[in-house]
Amino acid sequence: MADVSVMGNEYRQAPNDEAAERAVLGAIFFDVQSEAAIVAAEAILDPSDFYRQKHQEIFKAMQLLVEEERPVDILTLQDKLNAMGQLENVGGIDYLVEISQSSASASNLKFYAQIVHEKAILRRLIQTLTESMTLAYDGSEPSSELLEELGRQLDRLAQNQGDDDLRRIKDVLNEFQENLQAASENDSKVIGIASGYDQLDELTHGFREDQMIVIGARPAVGKTAFVLNIAKNAAKTEKKPVVIFSLEMGAVDLVTRLVAAEGGINSNKLTTGNMQDEDWAALTLAVQSLANMQIYMDDTPGIRMAQISAKLRKLEREVVGRLPEEERDENPHPLGLVMIDYLGLIESANSESRQQAVSEVSRSIKKLAKELHTPIIALAQLSRGVEQRQDQRPILSDLRESGSIEQDADIVAFLYRDDYHPNRAGEDGDEGGNQVEEETVVPIEVLVEKNRAGARGKAELMFNKPTFKFSNMAGTYRQEQSGFGPIPDMSQGW
């Protein structure tokens, strides 16, 4: 990177601290346990973090000496730098003696290293922004791609700002005990965001912060309606902001389904306006109820993950800004739930293959969930392979386009309906499809095939197709206990 940056007509020195760099090297010399000192420095620093090339080469030579199990002193360092052809470039034996006579204390090594690392991050930030400005002035690439690449670069810089220390199990156990105490004082078995469906919440214990939840089904089974019901339930009961990104359906269509589900109104009546008096009364109550919920929608077609991230961060700041000042520090991540419909429609700058593009999107969703400390539900299409089997209940391998979706997700669940006939169902997204015998209310299974924080199993619900409403169904659910014989019937409890 250049030694100076230009701000208007003003030339400015790139951020660096020569004294801190010399102190790091001097502290390694000073510590009789050079290996321990190098390990402590390497936990924070990379050779490229040093601003001056000669300090980079000296640090590399020290690393090599430790790898060769040789002591770090004037003679061994001189020998190693000479072998590397760098002795004269670093200032010769005189500069090594000067470094070795530094008054830097080994006990302050971590402090010195953090200063050097901080300056390196600032230099990389300047370089990243400068390169982006150059490309922006050039105008040869679309702004959306430039913003997405800039977002990735800044994310990498932010990740490199993490704590260098490993966590002792004693400290983690304290956090575990606090969580356990809070759970024991909670009368509900749900410790995250409730879906509103008892059997599903029994399996998942609620959707928790940092989780990526994937809901998969073939077209027309009802997955959009299902997650809209979950979003509505969460906004209503948790009273937290819920965000819906719909890449397939417009915001008005989404609201139509939400109103139908909340008011128990046939959606065809909402579309045609052929309403009876009782429908208008139900509509009024449904609209009032929904208007009081913190539900936010975005129906931008072809949206990119960088745009989704930016919009969620902006909303997070706005929500925090509306909190009383004394509550802001206690609730820096106020979003309750995010829903994306659906994963396969998110645009990616990766043009090598569709599989790699989907993999990149999947990883970005998981990373965003961790960053926002918010569960993200992403819908996914299934391959046609499920239609070729006698038992058409979906399995993990049916996820279309990328195995990384299965790998990244904390929970993977599928929807299955006995009344759904894939070979005859509509492929246009109509939740009802073409049924052999049209029933208005049908049972539907939620098959939890992956669950990092709980058991796999099945939850049974009822789906009212005209109103797009899902509801609990009294009955049993079956919890898989792998390796312990047949699945027990849980209807009578433990």
C-alpha cells in the first residue's frame, strides 16, 4: 500500500506506529520464552500487519526460527535473515542490535500488538475504500456489484477485528448457568421466538437468535402461507419487529394472505370484493390487528444479500433509536424474526455456477443471522426427485441446487400434504394446486429433518386453504430417537 493517501490536495501519511512495531519485536527478544511470545503475537498479528517491510521480514524470520525450534537471538536471527536474503534489507546486524536493546516489556506484548493490528486495519480500510472509489469513477461495473463487493470486503475487515483470546470453559459455563437459570424460571418450554404451533415449538423450543431456519416444499404445498402465519404469530405475541423479504410475491398479495389468515376470510372474497356483512366485520378487525403489529415488507425483485443486509441494519438502528435511552444498550439487536421468500431467487455476483451462487447466498444468510442475533427463516424449493418416490415425504437430499443449504442451516423442515398430487398440482405458486378432491381444510405435516438444538420429528397442523390459515391440530407428534429403537407414540406424554 502507498505510504501516503490523498485527501483533496492534502497528502496524508498512512496510519502506522513505528514505535509499537519495534516494541513487538523487542518484546519477543526480551522474553526468554521466545516461542510463547511469538504465539501470543501470532494470535493477533500477521506479518503483513507491520507497516515497514523490514519489520515484516524480521517477524517472518522469528516465526521460522520458532518453527525450527531454534532460539530467537541476535546470532540466530542474523543467520536466518541472511539465508532469506533479507539481512541487508532490514538494516543489517546494527538494526537487529538496536531492536534487541528495546526497553519493551514482554508483559505488554499484547498491548503493543493490538496497536499494530489496529493501524493495519485502518490502512486496509483506506485501501478498500480507495479501490472502490476508483472503480466507481471508472463506471465500468454496475453499482450493485460494486456495493456487494465493497460489503464483502468490509465484512472481512470486520471479522478480522474479533477478540484474539480463546474462551475458558469456566467463563462459558457461567454463561450456560445464567441461560439455564433463565430457562428454569420460564414457565413456557419455548426459549426463542414461538412459531405459534405447539407441536413444532415442542421440537424446536422456538426459533433462537443466530439461527438459520430453512423451510422447504414443492410449489403449491403452502410454504409461503406457512411462514406468513409464523411471521404474523411472532409479531402478534412477541411484539417484536418482523421483516418479510418477498422475491416472488408482491407486498399487496402478501397482505391479502395475512388479512385472510388473521380474519378467517376466504381469500377469493378479498380478491373479488364479493363480501358479506360478516366478512366486512372480520376484515375490519383483521386490519386493525395487523396494523398494530411491527411487520415490515420488501418485495424488491432480484434483491441481493448486500441490499438485504443494509436494509436490516438500517431498520435495526431505527428501532433502537426509538427505544428509551436507558434501554438501548440492553437491546442492541431488537429484530424478532426475518423471513426470506425464497432463497433461490436472491441474486448473486457469483456467475461461475448456480450451485456456487446459492452456496454463497446460504452462507451469507447464516452469517447475517449471527451478526443481527436474529433468527432468519429462508424458504427453499425442492427438486422434482421427490415426485419419483413412492413415499413423497421430502428428505434433506431433495433440497435444490446446493448441499450447503443443509450444512449452513440450524433447522431444516419440510411441508408434506397427503392431498397434494405433484404431477397434477399447479406450478404457478397457487397454494391450492389442482386437487383430485378439493377439500378446504386439510392436515399438513411439518417434518423437522435437521435440528441442531433439538430432536428431529414431525408436527401435525391443519391448513385452511381458502383463508391460508394454519392452526394447531389436537393429536400426536412423533419424535425421532436415533439408535434407540422405534419412534415412540408421544400422545400420552413421557
